Amino acid sequence: MIEHDANDKTCPPRRSLRYDTPEELYLLLPEVQTLTKMRPRQDEGNLQYLYRLRSSTTPEEAVTFAAFAALPSVACGWAYECLRLMADLLSPYEKPMMQDIAAWVVSPTTAMRHRLMREALFAPTRSPSVLLGLAVGWSTGGPAPNDPMRQPAFRTPQVINSAVLSGLARSDLSRRPVLLARFIDLAENLFGSY
């Protein structure tokens, strides 16, 4: 008989991906097909597909795949870390939005999610942090207290993809491959823990 320690607070691993395989993702969330050229192979695992995308001629598709493959709240956290890696490229007016997103990532309350959505909707421009604010707003429920309707499943990953790739586009050409590699390294953690 196995004895359990009453003080043990270990939690089982949490799921971080929507589907078990990329093939399933492409079948059940077909909007990803409009943003990627490379298709998953039959019986290819998520991490193997991510590696194949990374080594392709368009490694940006690995960002797209990560945005769609991860559960919305997990993808928002990943995208926040990507934007944080290029904080020097974000405008000063984006700092408050990034701070609010960081607070939501740590403690994802519905009230904070609604506040982020409101701030993002009324922002004067659609910067990377504002796009991520919209993604957070749509990630885990209705975008406002008086609007309980969830957005289509593709909306959050589509905006996350735009946030990360538009931030990357702000960087100097010589810096882009390094940043992109770091974004994919962060994504590997999502796929590796699955």
C-alpha cells in the first residue's frame, strides 16, 4: 500500500495544448491552414512538427503553429514572454498594457481580462501589446460582463500570431533570426511539457 504525505501539494501536470496531434489541430481548427504552407504529416507529433517548421524556409510558421496549438490562456502567457524579450522595441505607451497583461498571466481573473479587453478596444493603435490585450480578452470567456458570447476558437490564436509576428517585424533584420529562435525555444517548453 502506498502512503501519501498529507503535506504534499504536488499537482498533476496541466494540459497546455488543444489537441494531441497537429493533424487533429488542422482538422478541427482549419483557420490555421490559411496562415501556414507546411502541413503536418500523418502520425507526426506536435513537437516534431514544431521542429520541422523551425527548420523550414519559413520558420515564422512555428510561431503560428504555437499560437494555434496551445490552449488560449497558455498561448497568451507564451506571447507575453515573447513580447517581453523585445521590450526595447515596444513603444513607451505600451508599458502599462504589458504590465496589466503580466498581472493577468500571474493571476488570471475575469475582471482583469475584461479590463484588458476594454483598454485594447479603445487603444489608439493596434500595437503588439494591444493585440495581445485583445487576445487575453477573448481567451477564456466573453469579452465583457454584459457579453457572455465566446469568440470563435480561431480568434485568440490569430491575434496572438499577429502580436508576436508584428513585434518581430519591428526588429532590425540582423536581430530577427535570434528573436525568432528564442520565441520557438519558449514554445518548445509548451510542447515538451505535454
